[in-house]
Amino acid sequence: MTRLLTLYHTLTEQLERSDWLLPTLARFVFAAVLAGYFWASGMTKLGDGLLGVFSPSTGAYAQIFPKAFEAVSYDASQLGIFHWAVVVAGTVAEFVLPLLIILGLLTRLAALGMIGFVTVQSLTDLYGHGGIEHAATLGAWFDRLPDGVILDQRAFWMLALVTLVLKGAGPVSVDALLRNGPWARPVSQPQ
């Protein structure tokens, strides 16, 4: 039994020294599972033309401000500068924040931004789009069913993002390159 415990402790010590693994896997999973989702969602919000981000589609307002947009009979011109600014910022965030996470550039800040984004997205889905009225959309923890959109699936999204906030991007990242590159090292002073 002592040999088995010694082997177990040796293996777990090796894993504890593998600080690079968890943030690298969190970024990989984010890229493989969520980046495409956010970019596709961002594409639905773009207006026409090269600068379509600054003239959001009607779908953008319907997604982000469903009740306010309905209240003005789906006429975006009746919404104010606040609504426009939030839609533009949200659209830009859907493109930029995932890209920063994938590159591992300003990863902690980008992951924190994504946590805020997912929180607002979830609240909009629940209260703006009426998801709170549907148990399947909200989901429930400890119910044996892992398919609730908000409490179940987005909890895993948040876990990956919190991992990046706490652990950073890992060694295969622009953050690591900037931190460990030759320009980041202090110059030795002659004695």
C-alpha cells in the first residue's frame, strides 16, 4: 500500500508542476468549441458594407435589446446612441475577445471581458428573450441532465474562462513571448 501511495504522490507532484497544461487546454477548448460560435453570432450583427460594424443589422438590435426593439416596432432609428454603442461594442467584442484568447494576447483581460459578455448574454437570453420561463433553457444544477443552456452549458464556458483569468495563457502564447522575450529581460549592469 505504501508503494502505491508513493507512486500516486509522485504522479500528482508531476501534474502539479505542469502549470502550462491547464491554461493551454483551456485556450484550445475555447478555440475549438466557442470561438466559432461567437464569430458566427458577431457576423449576424454586421450591417452592409466594409464598415458594417458601425451600422448594425436589425438582427443585432433584436438579439441584444429584444424588448426595447419590439417597443419601437423594430425601427432601429428610434433607439438612441446608447443602444447603438452597446450593439457596436458587443459586436466588436464577439470578434476581438475570442481572437485575443486564441492568440494568448492580453489573455486574462480578454477572458475577464468574455466572462462579462457571457453573463450579459445569459441575462439577455433569460429575461430579454423569455428563457427564464422555460425550464429547459435555464436548466438546473444537480438534476442529472447536463443540457440546460444557461446553468449547465455556460457553467463550463465560465470554468474555461476563469481558468484563463487565474492561470493566464500558458507558454504557447503571445503573452509568454512578450513576458519572456529577449526585450523583456533586464540588462546586466557592468560591475
